[in-house]
Amino acid sequence: MFNELLETNSKFDITSKSIFSTEDDSFTSRSVAALLAKSGVPDFHKRVADNYLIVKKIFKFQACMSRISNVEKSLLEKYDFNTLEFTTMKQMHSELELLKKWSVSDEAETKKDADSIFLIRVKELKYLESSSYASISNEIYNGYKALQQYLREISNYQTARNMKTF
């Protein structure tokens, strides 16, 4: 039976199309971010995303944000994560999925590290935005776009209409 399904649906490629796409659409990174944002987002991630978007709307990150410290960088290296400017979109999507799982973990140390790593990622994103993405060395490393989209998708203040009522 499984072989029959594969033969009849051989033109269906799960990696190239979204369920919600039409024939002309392709599966985009925005679709992945939307799917990540809709599946069990921890409250901590939502609070950080709300804070990020409110500060971005009000201050637009005009003040220079500091880079991450050596202690924060060593925490990223402990879990074999690159810094944000050297992270691809695929790496960021898998990292966000891991951080979501770890944030709801029963182990206190894992949960604490996951929340710290998420804060480090947002801090790195703020720095990249304040420096006008000058430290991005290659167009392949665009994991920051995935993080931006994830934060927009999970925030309660993702649209301009919501921001005006705030």
C-alpha cells in the first residue's frame, strides 16, 4: 500500500511545496519560520519577541548594541553553535527547533541554557541591525533572516496595526 502511494504521488515533493501553496509557489524559508512559530512556542520566546519588536518599533536600534561577550560565545560553542553572522538559514531553523524543545525540558540546566542562548541570539540580531549588517561576510550566512522572521511570527505585536494600539 505504501508503494502504491509513492507511485501515485511521485510528483509530490514535500521539500519544494508548502501545503498552503498554489502550483506557482515554492516552499520558502518564510513557510518554515511560520511552521516553527505555530508549533508549541514557549512563553519565554514570546516575551522576548514582544520586547524585541516593541524596542525595534520605538528606538529602531539606533544606539549601538554591544557584541556578545566571551562567556556568551563559549556557551554557544558548548552546544556547537556558530555566531549569528556565520549561521545559515537551515542551521538557524534547526537551532530554533532545538531551543524550543530545550525550553520546555524538565532539566533545569538545559532550560536555563536554552533561554540564555535564545537571549544571546536576539542580542546578536540587535547588534547586526544596529551595525546595518556590516559584519555579514557572505550571502550564504543568512540565519539572521530566519531569526527575524521567527520573532515576527511569534510576537503579539507583529503588525503595524497592533503597534498603533499599543
